[in-house]
Amino acid sequence: MGRVGTKDSKISTKKNSQLVLRLDKDERDEFVQLCKELDTSAAREIRRFIRGFMKEHAES
């Protein structure tokens, strides 16, 4: 049987973990609205921040 959700020559990009955080409702709503206006998603921008932060603080 083949693996569900994968293609033969593609690497799966399925997310398999969550990060839960609490923040002010107004701040969250403003962030989500800004993301919509910029044609992106809040999750995408948070992932981009995390990757950049890790890269910036990686030991060389």
C-alpha cells in the first residue's frame, strides 16, 4: 500500500505538530486581519518568523 498524502518524487510537507500560544484577542484579530489584507495567513507568517529566528540564532 502507498502512503497517504505523498507523491512518488515529492517530499511531504505535512505539518505534524502544534504550538499553542495565548495572546490578547484584539492583538490576534488585528494580526489575522493584516495577514488577510496582505494575502497571507497568520500560520504562514508565524512559521516564517520561527524559521528566521532559528536561522538568526543558529550556531555556525
